[in-house]
Amino acid sequence: MSVDGLTHHISSRYNEDLQRLLSSVLGMGGLVERQLMQAVGGITEPDENVITRVAQDEVQVNQLERDIDEDCNRILATRSPTASDLRLIITILKTITDLERIGDEGEKIAAIAARLAMRELPRTRYRELRNLGEVVIGMVHDTLDAFARHDTNLALEVLRRDRAVDDEYEGIHRQSITFMMEDPRTIRRALDVMWVVRSLERIGDHSKNICEYLIYLVLGRDVRHTRLEEIERELTRRAEAARAAGPAASAPLGAAGLAPVPTAPLSATAQPLR
Amino acid sequence: MANTLEPRPRNAPSRTEPRALPARDGAAESAGNGAAHAHAHAHSAANPADDDSAIIPMRPSGRAMQFSIDEARRNAALGAPVKARVEALSFYYGAYQALKSVSMQIRDKQVTALIGPSGCGKSTFLRCFNRMHDLTPGSRYEGSINLEPEAINLVSQAVDPIEVRMRIGMVFQKPNPFPKSIFENVAYGLRIRGLGSRLRLQEEVEKALRAAALWDEARDRLHSSALSLSGGQQQRLCIARALATSPEILLFDEPTSALDPIATARIEELIASLREQVTVLIVTHNMQQAARVSDYTAFMYLGELIEFDETSKIFTNPGRKATEDYITGRYG
């Protein structure tokens, strides 16, 4: 399904409902992204007020989660959505849970940032956290972009990056242990760093989840708990099938092009089996 | 750092104006379906023992829709042998071609729903199954509907329509009981079939009324007029009348569109239970009904079969854009 498709319902109020829902999700995503940037920024550029600002956004994020949830329930009850509309509602319900958790992780990072700000900056100025933070913020940003455009290729790109985040997590983990063994006075700080890295890694996982929901929304294929290579193969296969089928396969109902619907290959001997 | 990380602009979904509904001719919407239709002479020897069933696992009895478990879904689909093979079926009302080379396989003891906008040919398609177009001047069939296991071509002129109707029952949009008693309505077909024994008749009538979930309500008034029943009860009586002669396929043409939600729920429940004994083909405008009661769904448009698949697939992830547009209420 495409984003444009949202506006083509016969019922204009249904169009508006879905449009509003989607904008709310993107709005919520924007807030979460801002929380995260402030929190990560607060570590490398010490700022004692970062926790207050992040907490303010958190209130809004929580309210949006409740509102979107309620809207989804109402649409399910009144519209009985089917096919891509149904998948959209299910995807949104799951996505907002992950977004809210990203916000929670952001708040945790902000709390640690506030604590770290009271101490002297280390020589590295937390460069490793800044690098990982930028990767993870980029993932969240691209996840939301992919969501807004229903872009499965970008979603796949985010899934690929999650591996890099996991590797980076391992690297910082080892580095912290080394620091702690060399100089036990750094243990407190190293533990804080580990908490932040842990949160960032979790945020990467939440972004990954959202990208998987998005692929389900667009392609109707549930790719959770599926190996990355398999998802890549599936996406390539779909893209090729779509190219081979040409524009006829996606001819909308009622368009002039539908009158001579090509019967082959599907309807010529339509069988319910694949 | 905090200053440099401003949220970048995001590409919001573009808004496009909904386009107007395209004009469509409703020529195929056939007129009137009130003709009372006697389901005489049930074919008692017709107990389709398909040899496929020996090697293919039977469909699990659970009615739950299997959305994601591909394997279970495939097994379920494989479980039922084919009851009717429709091959390149075309139908003409004079020069107007109402059905354009429709091919599909109707599975035995499964519910197959036909959906599509008005005039798409779904009722025409349904009526081909018991030759209800025979008396329409200038009508013409092409292709075949082979009733398994004997592979009798239902639409062949060589096949007697009475023979066809002995094996295929039909229930219409509006309840149309005969102006007789409840008992006589159900016994009608059995009498024509030559069943004279009063005791056997009583047994068969009770059996049919029970199968149609009407027995408890009608047992004390079997000899009062069928027209004294409520609309929903009358419709169930028509189902009982169709069932009395043990048809192999039961056709439903919008069976609940004239009923209230409670009577509708009863009929849907009944259709779900009927699949134990008969193959059901149902035309409905109510897509949620198709989603609820059927195992397979066929989407038709302008006389063509656009998509035919398992119901759970059609309603969560249809393969064709046109199907998607129709079931989600879009015209793009």
C-alpha cells in the first residue's frame, strides 16, 4: 500500500481519521526524537536542565500514546478496517508502544546525563557515546522517515544498522571493563556509561521493531524473528514481482485501466492455493 | 551538541483529493428473484467420496481464522476436495456479456463467498449453478461448471435443469415460503420426491428444521401458516426447505440483507454449522459477513473474477489492488 492510498476512501471522514492518526504518530515520533537528541546531547555538552526538558516532552508523549490508542480503538469499533487499513491500525498500535519506550530510554539517558554533568568531563569527552548516540538517533530518524513514506528500503537499511549498533555495544562494553580494571576510580563513571550504552542499544531494538511492523504494513508479510538476509531476499523478490507484473497488477478499482483486467496469470485458473 | 541536533524536516504523507466514484452500469443486476423454487427430488446416492481426501489432511475443525500460520492455512486449504470446477464460464444476457470467462474451484463442505459491487455478476454467477437463467430470453452459457465427483456439466443443455436442482438448493434474499403450513413447506420437496410415509416425513421435517435451527421455535406450531413466522424465521424455514432434500450445494443470494442484526447472526451461525453437511456458496454485499462466515472469498468486478483466495488472506492481505480498494472502501 502507498501513503497516498489513505485518502482514497469513499468516506472522507474515514480518510481524515486515518490521516490524523498517521500525523499524530509522526508527531509523537518527532517528540521522541527530540527527547533522545536532548538526552544524548546532555552527555557530551553537560547541561543540568536536560532532565527537565526531556521530562516535559515525556508528558506529551504519554498523552499522545493514550490518544492514539483511543483513536485506534474507535476506528476498529466503528469502521471494521480490512486489509491495508487493518494492517495500518495494528501497526500503529504496536509502533506507539515502541515509540513510548524509546522516550522512556531517553529519559533514563537524560537522568544519567544530569548526573554526569556534575562531574568533570573525561579526556575522551564521551566520544564513544556520542558516536553511538548519533547512529541510534539516525536510526530513529530514518525509522520515522520510512514510516511517513512507507519506504521499505529505508526500513531495511535501518534493520541493517541495528547490527552495527550491537557490535558497537560490545566494543564499548569491553572498553569499559578495561578502564575499570586499570583504574577502579573510574568504575562509577564506567557504569553510568554502560547504562547509557544499554539504553541506546535498546532504542536501536525498538527502531528495528518499528521497521519490521512497517514492512508488515506495506507488504503484508510478518518479518519479526526473521533473519536479515531472508528479509532482504523477500524484499528483492517482491520488487521483482512488482516490476514483472507491470502497472496492471496495481491498477486501482474503477480506474479506466481496469475495464480490460488482464486475466492471466491469476484469474485465468484462479485457485485458492499458492 | 544539543544545538546541532535539530529535528530534520520529515516528508509527511502527501494529501491527495479523493476522486469521484466512477460511473458504472448496473445492467447485470438481474430483476426479481421471487420465483419460488422447489427443491424436488434430492439425490440420495450423492455422497461425494473424493479420493483426494485419503492423502490430504482434513481441515482442522476449529473455525478460528489463521492469519499468520502459513503452514496451517495451507493444510486447511488442501483439506477439502473440489466439489465444483468452474471452467471459463461466460454468460450472456442477449448481447450483454455478464460473466467473462470465470474459472474457479469450489471446495467441498466449505463456505465460499462471492463479493463485488452491484452489477459485477456475482448473482448471475450463483444462478448459473442451478440453471435459473434458462428461461431468460436470449441468454447463453459458455464454458462449464463440472459438479464433482461425476463431472456433470451443470450448464450443458444436455443436462436436465430439474436434475441439477435436485442436487443444488437455493435460498433467496427475501424469505419466500409457500403459503402453506410450516410442515408442508419443508415436506414439499420430499413429497414430490415420492416420500409418502407419514412417519418418515415427520422424521425428515424434524431433521431439516433442527438443521436450520428452527425446530425449537416451530415444534409447537408446525401446522400453522409459514407466513405467521417472523422474517428471520421464514428465512430459516426456507433454508430448512432447501435442506430437506439433502442438496450437495446450497446457494445463498444475499440471505440476510432483509433481516435485522439478530436474525442475521442466527443465519450466519447456521451457515457456519451447515458446512458440516453441505457445500455453501453465498453472495453478499456485507463484507464483514463474508469475512465472518466464509472459508474462501471470490472478488468479482465487471463480470470478471479478480481474485479468489482464502478469506483470511483476502481480508488481511489481498493480492490485487482492485480487491484491496473494494474491501477497504476505496475507489482510486
